Amino acid sequence: MTERELARRDGGGRLQLRPAPLRVRWELADLVSSDGHRLRCAFGCGVRAVDRPADRRMLEEALLDGRDAVTAEAVFAHFTPALRAAADRAIAARPGEGWLDAAAGRELGDVIKRAGDAVAFACGVELLAPVDVDLHSPTLERQRLETMERQLAERRAAGQVEHFQRAASLLREFEQLRQAAPTLSAGRLLERVNAADRGSMLEALLMASGERDAAARVYAVAGNHLVTIDPPGGASAMKTIELPADVGPFRSVRPDAVSDPPRRLLIGARTGFVLVHNGADAGAVYRDDATTSPLGFNAIVRWSDSAGYVGTHGEAGVVWWDVDGTASPRARFPIAGPRNLTRLDATTLAFSAGPELYVMGTETPPQPHALAGGGSAASIVGIEQSDRWLYVVREDGTVQVLDRITRELARSEKRCGRVTAVAALPWLGDVRLLLATDDGPVCCIGGDDPLVTQYVSPHRGLKAIAAGGGHVAGVTGDRQRIVLWHAWDGRKPAAEIHVGAATRHRVADVCFA
């Protein structure tokens, strides 16, 4: 049986089934939204034949059809009409802009999978997680680029004629490249641009990309305070909110990537964590009174609607709470020094401990296990991801790129000096990595291109860094200030906010939401 076969008849006519799921990906193009925008949806999942007599018969009747083997191509062709019809109906129900955030992508994935489950039931197979959904709208991107061109034209009137004319020309050139090669990533397309124009084009693209989420705010924690900053206003737009102090000073802040309410935050504390709604209203407090360490939870993530919350703590290890288990955790995993907790999908988390990379699934009981480290002994300082890749950044400046689904190492290369903090900068459906260095500026690198840009300030060794809404934010080495840059202009900070003076506490963490 080959790698692309789900089942095959042996020499005696008996049907042999592939023991592991077969990964199949459907590309559904020309889906039309209610306002006439065209979208492309890539939907991928695992397909496995069900090993029961009745299901074997249905598989033979529906998919073999006189052939010796059931291939991925046969599965693709059999399921495509139903998946296409479900996607068509769903996309037509709302405007195109409403489909391009993460929550809408998950919703569409659920709709398509339900349609696929009905087909699977009738042909003796089952569809399995992880489900991978990638939505892209060429018409919306063209509209955004046209909007950006209009904005650039307005700035020309303010006296920056030559620079912005060039940027508008580069945006048009990039759009032509993308139309000619829609399957290439933004980084690969950037490599096709004249070397002398790549920096200017990247600046224009980052500016256009930042306009998509311009409302994102900066959130930071300092002592028992939650600090909010609207980037356009800088220090004048800073507000501080005092949160419940009974779980101790706050150590980390993350946006809840699973829940629908906007700007819901997960704030790690010394003996638990706090949910904060809409950036201001404190919600449930999840406790871990058995943890007496002066340290705090360095990250909290919501695993899924049913699996609950998971946190990492330098001494307590990995701690798991049920959704309604506010009084105490459900389980602990005694791993020394875990950090960089990241939700890969609804069934898998990743985190690091020293040089080791761990993954943990929702199997019963969950059990973290280490992946191969690629031969590096340097500690991991950051884990980020795109739709396709998992990026593991080590303290010595080495960036390891793993396949997000298989976790296999694709490449490893040293991109800068000693790294103190890592973040992902969203751009055009992909990410660029931000690497805060110990002895220099923040380096911005692409996963698919060699171009390196920098965010410059008088500060070195930033303790935390985040990106969103067209801005980059970093916590200074003394943890007193937050430095803000425009994502497209790293030549100097756009603002510097003295949070320590307002809160009388050091800044522990920062994020955008």
C-alpha cells in the first residue's frame, strides 16, 4: 500500500486498510460572499477507513468501484461536491470581511466537516482532527491594496510625493505577482522582487497589513494592574485597571484565542489566573492555592471549549483546569521550568522546558512528551506558528522550522545573536518573526525569504515583545517602559510609555488583542 492509498485489495481479494489516517486537502475556489467577494478555502483533515464489516462493505461499494485501491484522489473526488456545496451555502450567508478572522475560519471548518461527516458515514470512513482551514479573498486583498493606494495618495499631498508614489507602485507590482502565483507565500513572492526594492515593498506591505486590525490595543500587566494602551495615542491613551489581588501579582497576559468575545484576556498570577472581558471587566478567578512559589504562571491558554485551561509555571509545572473548575486544578504535570505555552489546535498544545520542546494532546489522560530537539542544547525562548510552520527560536539565535502537522524538522538556521524575546508579526495571512536581541535592535525575519529588517531604539535586551494592529511593542530591560513602533517603520520608536511610573510596579508581560 502506497502513502497515498487508504485501502487496497491484496492478492487474495481481501481488503487491507491503512492503519494511520490519510491526510487529504481540498481547495475550494470561487466561493462568493453575500457582498460579492470571492474567497478561496483550503480545508484539510485526516481520513481513516473504519474497520467494521458493515463499513468495509460500504467503502467497497462507494469508493472502490472496480478498482484495486482507494486513493487520496478518489477520496478527494467523492467528497468534493458535498464539501463544496456546504462551503458555498455558508460563505453566501455573510459579507466577505466577516469570514477572514480566526473565529469565522473555525466556524466554516465545522460546517464543512459536518457535511463531510455525513458523506463519510455512508462510505465507511471517518474524518479526523486536526482540521486545517485557510481562507483567503483575492478581491478583498485587492480592495485593501486599493484603499492603501488612496491613503498613500493623500500622504503625497502632505509632501512625501516621491516615497509614497514608489510604495503605491510596489503594492501594485506585488498584487500582480500574487495574481500570477496565488499558491506562493508572501515571503516567496517577496524573493521574486528586485533586490533593491524588497525593503521598500516590505514596508508598504506591512503598512497595508496593519490597516486590517488597526483597532488592536496593547495590554500589559504590572503588579496587580492591567494596563491598556491605544497605540495611536501613545502615553496619553494609557489606562490602568486594578484587578482582584487575592491570587497575587500578575505574571502574564494572553488573548483568549478560542472564545468569541473580543479582547478577552487570560492573566496568569502567582496562585492561579483571572479572566478579563473586553479589556476591563474581571471575570472568573481560577485558583491554585497549592502553589506557594513566589513565581507566577508565565502563560495561560484556553485549550478548547471542552478541555478547559492550561497554564505553565516555573516551579509548579504544567497545570490543567476544567472550564468550571475555578476552585482548584484538575491535574498537574511535574515538568521543571515549562514556558512558551502555545495552542497549536483544539487537540494539541506545545511548550518548552530548557532546550526541550514538548507537545501535549487531549488523550485521556493527557501526557506531555518531548520531541526531537534537532541536536541543539540552547534553551528555547519562543514558539510561534503560521498556517503551515511551527517556529522554535533558541537563545543562541537559531530558528528551527517544523511542519505544523507532522512536527518534523524542515530546516534550522542561525538568524541573529543571543535572543531575549520572540513574537510573531502578522502580515498578509503569514507571519514574520520578531527576535529581540541582547546586544542590538529587534530583528524582523521571514520564514520564506532572507530579508532582515530592524526595529531600533536605545534599549537592548527587551524582556517581552508583541505585535498586532500595525504596531510592535516591547518591554524594556528594566521592565519600566513599553516601547512602541509602527510595524512598517523600525527606524525609531513611535512612542515610549513609562508604565512603572504610573503603576509603581515593573511590567511583567505585554500582548495585543
